[in-house]
Amino acid sequence: MSVQSHIEELQRRHAALKRELEEALQHPSVDDSLIADLKRKKLLLKDEISKLASSPEVLH
């Protein structure tokens, strides 16, 4: 898998987590720990995407 295709897959997963988080926030009965977990996973993906996007393989 190329770095670019890996970034694209991470972006798809990030978007899916964003939708899941938005849905969870619409329901007041959702556990706060689930919300925190989704936010943490989303942030980790964002960090990994940023790191990969700035790698030398992608910049060339």
C-alpha cells in the first residue's frame, strides 16, 4: 500500500468516526466515556494523517 493510499484510508476512517461522533452527540443517553473514546480515536487518526502527509515520500 502506498503512503498516499494509506492516507486516503485513514481519512475515510476519520470521516466515519466523525459521523459516528456526531450521531452519538445527538443522543443524551450516550455514555460520556464513549464520546471521549470516539474523540480520542478521531484525534489519533488526524495526528497520523498529518504525520504521514508531511513525510518525505508524500512531499515528492
